[in-house]
Amino acid sequence: MKCLSLRKIIVKTNKMATNRTFTMLKPDAIENGHMGKILDMIIEAGFDIKAMKYTRLTEDQAKKFYEVHAERPFYGELVEYMTSGPIVAAILEKDNAVADFRALIGATDPAEAADGTIRKLYAESKGRNATHGSDSDENAQIESDFHFSAAEIF
Ligand code: DAT
Ligand code: MG
């Protein structure tokens, strides 16, 4: 019986995690004065802010965060850009958070992003594209842990 209750607790905990995603408002968004408007769109779309910080990535942090792209030709440029100025990092909560947030930010390249999306409205280019959104529940968890300790999540 004790084992069964523990399993129920674990299932419940995992289910919570699927409703969270991780975002960064990237240096171009901050530089261009879009921080407030983007945060407003995120809140208006029904996301609760569980954690948030205004910070600047070190080269090591940016390299690690985008490690998956290390072999791509744009990796060096990406790391340089992501460390070029401050960012806003946040954990967001909502039903279906990962997919709904990717829909809100739009396609990687603003030229291909749907009307009304954050990237269509505010991104400069495919490289300088205003906002990051996790691509899976697993990565949302990894990326959130990368930026926030348990005590910083509310
Ligand atoms: P996304 O941010 O939509 O998940 P991604 O994970 O494929 O896109 O790439 C991560 C970031 O790398 C992306 O937001 C901007 C940059 N990037 C991707 N493809 C690029 C390209 N072809 N040229 C320049 N930068 C690129
Ligand atoms: Mg991605």
C-alpha cells in the first residue's frame, strides 16, 4: 500500500512539470525596448510567471545552453549574440505550456512566423529572434533547472 501511494505522488509531480515551459527574452528584445510588451503578451495569453530574473549569460552558460547546436555553423554567432546584453529568463506555467508557448512565439525565422506572434512582431531576424521557448517538457525542466534554484520558483 505504501508503494502505491508513493507512485501516485510521483505521477502527480510529473504531471505538474508538463504544464511548465522555460523562456528567455533575448538581447535584441531587451535592446529594442520590447521587454514590457512581450511580458504583457505572455501574461495576456494565460501564462503564470513562476520564476523570473533579469540577467546576462556568461560565455560558458550560453555555450552550455545551446550545446545541442555546437556543430551548427551559426553556433559561434549564437553564443556571441546571446551574451551581448541582458536577457529576461522565466519559468511559465499553463496547461499545455510547451506547445502553447511555441505557438505564441511563432516560427524560428520571423519571416515565416504567423501574424500576431511574438517573433513576427518583435524579432529582428532568424538569429536575433526575440524570444526562446523550450521545445519539449524534458528540455523545459532541464532549462529551468539551469537558470533557477528551487527557492527562486514561486
Ligand atoms: P528555436 O529557437 O525556434 O527553438 P532552434 O532550436 O532550431 O530554434 O535554434 C536555436 C536558436 O539558434 C534560434 O532561436 C536562433 C538560432 N538559429 C537557428 N537556426 C539558425 C540559422 N539558420 N541561422 C542563424 N541562427 C540560427
Ligand atoms: Mg530550440
